[in-house]
Amino acid sequence: MISDFKECKFLIDYVENYCPNLLTWKEFADLINIRPLLTQERVKLLDPKKRIFKWYTHGWMKDVNTYPPSLIRSLLDEIVIYLSDMSRSTKNINDFASFLEDQYERHIDAHIYVCRDPNIEHPFAAHFDMQHNVIVQCEGKTNFKVWKEVEDHSIEKQIQLDMSNEEPILDVIMEVGDAIWIPRYYPHQAISLTPRLSVSFPFNDTENTAHKDHFEDRNWVTL
């Protein structure tokens, strides 16, 4: 049975070495070498210049709206990029998403965030999300600051928040395997201290709690 908009308890937390070996640079490189995976719907270019890119397409391509891997690789040195709908991209990510689905009884996605140059300013700056997030540091080091929930939840106030007069309730240096739990509407800011690779697992706080059969198929095929 599907229940009526059940609220789930989701509290801010931080745990060191909670999920080691979730994703490596090599595994991520393997993913971006799969051109059909790099759809414009999945790959989010956080480009402050808002450039539009064009590339050659050939007759064998089933989806011409996929980024060439060489373009993605070059952009990784210039901007922050994330890939959405990646909860089945590797077995480890799939297994962790399944664990979260069991724990919170919500549909779980996975967003892979990449910042190869720590001097790049994150375009969101301090911001809040409309969903809860569990974030796992996979490579590098990141300073995460989290502030108390803001009163104004409107999307117009979601990014580029000025938190200079507010003391963070959590201020940590995340290293490989560390995980942080950030409730929705809690402003947070990620500052890369080194080249960074992380995975965010977002889910809605208020939604129909689905039967297990309605979750993502988490069976992992082996032959």
C-alpha cells in the first residue's frame, strides 16, 4: 500500500569514513567515456558564461544530444559539473542508494559532482536545496559549512545567500569516505580545498511512501 505523504525524520549529521570506496577518479573517467551516458538532460554544466556548445554528429548516433567525452574533459578544468540520474552508475553507488531507500522509504537519486580546480568558485555559493541530501566525499577534500534552516523557502532565495552574519551550525573538512546529512532548507556551502569528487543522494521529504516494488530496480546484473 502507498501511504499518504508520510514525513520522514532527517537530521543534520556528519560521520567520518562512513562510506569509503564509493567512487574513484578512475571509475568516474570510465563513466564519462561512455558517450550515450552524457545526455544534455543528465550532464549539468554550471557554466557562469552560459555557453552553448556544438559538435559533429554522425549517422550512427542514436542521440545527437550527447556531449562528446573530450568536451566534458576539457570543461572539467574550467567549471563545476554534475551528473544527475546516476544512482545505478556503479554497483557501489547503486548499493548505497538502495540502503538509503530502505532507511528513509523514499525514491533516491544520485548526483555526481566534480570540481577539478579548487580555485573555481561554486556558482551556487551558499544555498539551500528543496530536498534532503546525503553527501559522500569520494576524492579530495571539501570544506562544508551548514547553517540553520532559513525562514524563506522560496526558490528566488535559494542560491547566492549572504551568510556572513550567521554562525554555521556545522563546519567540517570532508575527506574521502566522510558523509554529511543536510536537511532541506538548510543553507550550506561546499568549498573545494583540492580537486573534488563527491556524490549527493537527494530525496523528497514529503512524497507518497512507495512500496519497495515501486523503487528503482536495484538488482545488479552479473554474467
